[in-house]
Amino acid sequence: MNFIAMDFETANHEKHSAVSIAIAVVRHNQVVDKFYSLIKPETYFSARNTAVHGLKESDVAQAPKFPEVWKIIAPLFKEDKLVVAHNAAFDNSILKGTLAYYGIEEPHYMLLDTVRTSRKLLPDFKNHKLNTVAENLGITLDHHHNALDDAVAAANILIYEADHFGVDNLKSFVQNK
């Protein structure tokens, strides 16, 4: 399979509050490239969000704003038609919300959520949080809520599912965005 897996961390509940993004590029079922960037959001930081991922306003004070980061990663969304995330509704809403906030045209792609695939294909897990699924599958996830580690884990979950259940079993989970 060829796809990209993405993950965002946010400053607060607002859909344009991305403070970090990561992308894992997968070619022929192998993670072949990775991208990570801090992002300086144009909004406030929630103590709750900082407690989850550890990023503070001072950590992103010198980081680029999203449009600068988008210039680097936009080609990945044009080249790759399949975008994967664990809890894709969240990550997709952050991407679309941030693009809208800056008046950037949305790309069109197919979206696959590894929470949904793991619930269906791996129903016996106690829950389907990223760290739980990764642990049960023997996938390394050293820093949960670090966008890069989370994106790579989501990519490896889908690779595992493709290898063990077949690509055809995953097609029904794909949504056009």
C-alpha cells in the first residue's frame, strides 16, 4: 500500500489551533519518509491540551505558521490519494479547519481511520486508543501524543492490518474527502 499517515496536536479545542503536525510516508507497505513540524497557532493555549502533549506557547514561539508548513506538505496530499489517521475525524477536522482559517483551498483525498479499522478487525482489544492498539500489535510508540510517533504508529497499524487482513478488507473503510 501507498499512503500518508498524519497526526496533529492542538493548542486548544479550536479547529485551527494546530501546534504540531507529522506525516509518515508509506510506499509498498514501508515507512520511507517522515515529516514533523511545530506550528505557531494564532490562538491561545489550553492547559488541558498542554498537559496531553507537553507543548507550550514558548515551544512554538519561533515556529512557522501553518501556511508556511502547508507549502512544504501540500504536494504529499496531491501525490497521495489515501490519507490515514488514528481518530481521523479529529485530524481531518484540524486540517480542514486550519486550511479554512487561512483561506487555503482544501485538497481532495481519500481518508481512512485506523480507529474504525481496528474496532472492526481487532474487536477483542480492551479499547482502540492508539497506544493500546500499538501495544497489542507490537508496534513501537515511545512518545504517545508526539505527532511524529503517533503518525508512524498509525501507519504501522494500517500496514499490519493490510498484511494480516488484506487490502480488500480495508477498502470499505475509505471515505472521500
